[in-house]
Amino acid sequence: MTGKEIRQKFLDFFEQKDHTIVKSSSLVPENDPTLLFTNAGMNQFKDTFLGVEKRNYSRAATCQKVVRAGGKHNDLENVGRTARHHTFFEMLGNFSFGDYFKRGVINYAWEFLTEVLGLDKEKLYISVFHEDDEAFNIWKNEIGISETRISKLGEKENFWSMGDTGPCGPCSEIHIDQGPEIGCGRSCCDPECDCDRFLELWNLVFMQYDRDAEGTLHPLPKPSIDTGMGLERIAAVVQNVTSNFDTDLIRPIIEETASIAGIRYKDNEKLDISLRVIADHARATT
Ligand code: SER
């Protein structure tokens, strides 16, 4: 499946589930002085989550162009050095504005990954916020994931905020085990480890609060859903390559750059980092 096909399958899947398909908003957010660049699919819906803006739909799905090169979500220093960080990426997301909540989103995500994309259920691992027994029980009792494959993690991993202020809430992440030959070499089953073995695929955020400038959490008018899955990462998994840079979304740019420079990719690690940085920055700039 090409990256383009995966993007379309995602949007089609959620359209069939009564979601309105909304276009990616500009990379430079309109009317949001708290952000330089759009850093998540939910940015364009911030006021909808807060109840300030009403829309004529309560379910939406997008493929949002995102840049994470500064501020709270900043991947700049990792670009080129890891298999999975970019400044620019496309984020697939589905959103509920006071419509479905935890049960609904968990079922949709599972169906899309295992039935539409056909990922192996036994390779998928889950993390939930340590106080979120509701999400834990849905994964365990309704989806049927063994407890040993569900981790309860703290605020750093499983509580998502857009920035220092604004909509936020506990989240549940779906990870895939890429196998013991990938990553730090430990034979553990540990999605907390930052190596590439357990790759975070999809973040399901249970939007429940608005954080004010003093850090106080105020309940949102209606519990809502915000999810995000990097298109390049899921493309790498579906295309059975271990680096986003080897997907059909990016590798051709690397090959073109190498050809212009008169070198070959995967001959020299230092030059490879540069080729990946150029490919990433070329996409972001474009
Ligand atoms: N807003 C969450 C994230 O960016 C889910 O989309 O990870």
C-alpha cells in the first residue's frame, strides 16, 4: 500500500463512520498567537473543544500537515538521527466533539489497524494513563488485549497537552513491536523504552480539560476525542520497512538528492544523516 493509499483509506474509513472530512489547515495557524506552526491535528478545532466555536458536525477526520520544530512539541534535534522523527509530517486524526468518547475511539482505532490495514494483533501494545481504569478495562475486557500488553504510564507519556495552556487530557497510545532485532536490544516488552522496538503508532487523547495560564485544569463543556497517527510511521509499518525515510513518501527525495550530490544513500552514515535532514527540510519548506 502506498502512503497515498493509506491516507485515503483512513479518510474513507472515518467518512463511513459518519465523520466529516475536513481539509488540513494552514501550517501557519490562523488566530492562534500561542503557536508558530500547526503542531497537531487538533489545532484547528481548539475553539470547538473549548465550546467557544460551534460547528455543524460533531465528528471529523483530517490529514493535517504538521511541523514540530520548536515549542512544546519539538523534534528538530532528532531529525535524521532516528528512523522516525521529522520536522514536517502528516498526521491522520479523527475527532469527536461531545459525540463518542473512550469506548468509541478505541473500537475505531482497533478496527482500522487490524481490519483495514491488517496489522498483526499480537504485535500491538497499549499504554494508558495510570489513573485511567476505564480505558484499561475497555482494552482488556472489550478488545481482549492481555493485561501483560497494557502499560499504565504517568503524565509525561500519557497525558497530552497542546501547549502550556488549552485543551488537554489523558491519552492511550497504540504501539507496535517491531521485533527484538530493532532498537536497544533488550528482550523486554517495554513501550516506555525510547528505542525504536516499540514504535508509537497512534495517540488517542481523551480531551477533558482546559489548562489555564496558572496550570489549573477546568473541565471542558463536553468530553471529546482527538487522535493522531503519523502517516509516515504507519506507512513504514505497512510497507515493512524500519525507517520512515524508507517509505515511498520520503525515499524518492533522498534518492534524488543523492543523485544530485553524486553519492549513494546507505554508504556512509554521516552523509546518510545529511540526506535525511535535507529530505525532511525539503518537505517542510515545500
Ligand atoms: N493531539 C495528539 C497528538 O498530537 C493526538 O492527535 O499526539
